[in-house]
Amino acid sequence: MAYQKFNATQVFTGEQMLDTNAVLITDDLGNIESIVGKEDAGEDVQVLEGTLCPGFINAHCHLELSHLKGCIPERTGLVDFILQVVQQRHFPDEEILAAISKAEDEMLQAGIVAVGDICNNTLTIPQKKLQRLDYHHFIEISGWNPSIAQIRMEKSLGYFKAFDQLFPKHTSISPHAPYSVSDALWQEMQPYFTDQIITIHNQESTAENELFISGEGDFQRLYRQMQIDNPSFVATGKNSLPSVFHYLEAAKHVLLVHNSFTEQSDIDLIRSSPTSVSFCLCPNANKYIEQTLPPIDLLVKNDVSLVIGTDSLASNHQLSVLEELKTLHNHFPQLTTSLLLQAATYNGAIALGMEKQLGSFEKGKKPGVLLLQHITDKIGPDAFVQRIL
């Protein structure tokens, strides 16, 4: 077996940054053999300028919405964004499939090796069967009207079976968001959460917390416009996350996505729970829809697990984890490069249950090898990525 040896300005292992003395050794297929010092590397070492890094993990994406790129205006707020998606998402299948293929190409070029993908239909299956990227498929279920809970569940179970037959270890049922799942639908879903990886959109707008605290706010306008009635809903007097998290506690791992209006009391709840949880950041989508960003300093202070997502091309200009990191470093320059790269690699692999293969440079793994340029103590606006393996 032949080996490849790479020496760069820095090597980020997935968990720590190593200096210029480190040499990464892989076999010809990209499997990691070891990291050694220059003095032990022998001959034929390829010297590169930049930072070597494992392939990126996009922990939250809606590949099936790729055909909506540029269709929905920015800064509408979440309620009007949702209304636009509902009204505009129905395109001819051939256009949707072409957009899905193009979007996957974009993720590959951006150094992404695995994706946590939201699925409301089976249109992404033909592309995923090509196995160019690793995916965890979150079969998303929503239904605010309790009278349709069983119908929605049966329909989504059909999608679940289609994905699970092809990808049995990486398919799970997930709720859309606290404001879109009735108590009746929670009851239908809950048995499918046990020991599974689950995701949920969390606290993406102030209106979400307002709905659960008082029963008022902008989501009532959404329900009126969509002619949705939920007479059984009763405000809890609490934020949305503590109002619904008990439904998710049997899961193996929960990804909370967006978290733009998460507060200390919400984090305290999570930290007191035995359930493993990651907080997924999608800053470019947050800016696109609500012109806001999550409370990063609060999340970092509490030492929660952070992962990175791109959301969809309906709410973003590109599907690039690196662009998400640039935005975070631009607005929060106090964050370390290592913290952000770990969120984009090792933490994401753990969150998707793929840490045995991806996310870090450890012997036997095949995580992909990226060369990042213009990344030292900051991920600047001119940073770019090149795939090495």
C-alpha cells in the first residue's frame, strides 16, 4: 500500500491545531494512517501552504428546496418566509431534480463530506443513491391541526420506509418545529424518537417564544392565512424549548437548529437533561430571513456542543460551511479558529452519528482532507477551500 504525506502551515485534527512540524499520512484511498513529526516522516512529503483540515459536516440542510434559490426575498421575517416557501415550492420534478444535483455539486466543491438533510418527500433519493456524500436523512413531520395528526404520520412513515430501506442506519423521524406540531402529532411521533438522532428547528424568531408564553404573536397570523386551527393548544407560559423538549428526551442525540433567540434558562434546561444535544448554527440563513444572529457568546460561555449548517438555498446564497464560518468570525472575532473548525468537523460528525468514519484525522478514518487558505488566527473574508482527498 502506497502512502501520501502532507505537511502544511498548520494541521487541524478535528479537535486541535498542530503547528508546521506535523505531517499527515494517508493511504492512496484517503484513509488516515497517522500524524507524525517531520523528523519521523521520511521522504516524499508534499509541502503545502495553508491549513489541513478534515472534510466539513453540514449538519442542517434542505436539499429538496434547492430549486428556490433566489425566489424568496431577504429580510421578510420567519412567518412570511414560511408562507413564501409553501406557496412557491411546487415546481416540475425535473427542475427540482436538476437543482438538487447542482446543489450537491456545490457542496462537494465547498469541501463538505456529510449532510444532515431535511426530507419532506423522496425527491432527493435518486441523487443520494449515487453516494457522493454521506447523509443522515431527517424525515420531517409537521401538522398544527390535531385532526390531521394520524394522516400526516402515515404519509411521513411512507417516506421514512423509502429512505430507511436504502439508508437504514441514517434515517430518522423528526418534528419540524414547536410551532408546527400539535400535541396529537407529538404523541404519534414520540415512539419513533427512542435512541435515534432527531433534529428540530428551535427559537428561530421571537414569535416562537411569544406563542408559547402568551398564545399571541405573529404565528397566529400564519395560522389564519393558512387556515389552520388548533383548538387544543394552550400556552405554557414558558419559552418554546422547555415547552416541548420533554417529548425528545428519549432520543440518542438532538440537534437544535438556529437558536437565534435561545436564552440562559433554555440552556440550563438542556444541561440538566441526560439527552445529548448539539446547537446547530446557520448564521447566513438567520441573516437572510430575520437579520439576526444567535447568541454565540452565551452558547460558548455555557460550553455547549456547536455544529454548523447551511439551511437551504431558499434562505441562503450558497451551501458552504466555510461561508458560515466566515460570517461567525466576522461578527464574533473573539471566537478561536479551532472552536469554529471543530464545530464544522468533529462536532458535526458526532451529531450525525458518523464520528467513526468522519470528522477527525484518526487512524482508520476516511474523513476527507481539505486545504484551507488564509486561515490562521481568523477565518477571513478571502479564505477558500481546496479538496486534497
